[in-house]
Amino acid sequence: MDAFIIGGDVAAGPLPRETIDQLMTLSGRARFVRGNADREIVNAYERGATQIDEVDDPAIRAAVFAASRISGTQRDFLAGFAPTVGLEVDGLGPTLFCHGSPRSDTEIITRVTPEARLREILGAVEEQVVVGGHVHQQFDRSLDRWRFVNAGSVGVPYESRPGAYWAHS
């Protein structure tokens, strides 16, 4: 079966309701990984936060903005995202999908993460391939028995010019 893996941080933009509605149409064909922004939106919704002018932190402001515009059903959809998703991928074998790292949706892995730190982060992971995101820059890195691929970002790439940037073979 072909499947989409959605790597999180899906509704932190200007059209959260419309974005979630579109993602909900993928039911059965997609698996969803929770990103830090998704978790923050759910938390803001549960707190009843609706006033962005009461918040200084830009990430929390974005979460409050999105939470104030989504429905309870959409909140439940976001809350149902998994911290990690495992899937057998043709040509790769068992693959673990996460947002930041297998341990946390905010843990940062980059092209230059020291090898000792990366070994610590991936130490409990059985899969040889891990696909993450969070830092919005695509890269493919191998260390010992693991391959870590950052899928990049379509919505908010941290590149020098606007556009969608994602990892590809």
C-alpha cells in the first residue's frame, strides 16, 4: 500500500482550519507524526487561549492564532498524531519517522550534530533508517548502522530563497 507520512507542524500557518480539513481527507492513506507546533496548538486550544496580543513568544502566538480558528474535531485530529511512526519502506526496509528526533519533537539533529550526540539520540532505535524534520533543512547523514534523513520543509524552508525544499534521492 502506498502511504503518505506527514511529518508534523501542519497547521501553524495562516489557514489552519483549511489545512487541517485538507489533511483529514487523506484518511486511510496517510499517517501523521506530531510536530512541536501541532502539540502547541492542541495545548493552546485546551487552555482556551484566543488572544495573540497576550503572548510574546512568536511560536506560542502562532499556536494561539491557530487554536482560536480550529474546531474541536480538528483539535482532536491534531491530538491524534503519533510521536513516531514506523513503516516498512520499499528500498529502505523498516523506517522510523519522527519530527525532531525519536525522543522528542523539539530535539534538534543537524548536518553537524556531533557523532557522539547522534549516537546517544539514536541509541535505542532499532530501525536503520530514521526520517525527521524540525530544523527545516534537508540532508542525508549516515553514522554507524543508522541513516538519518531530514525531509526538509515545504511550508517554512530555512533556505536563502523562498520555495519548497525536501530530501530526494
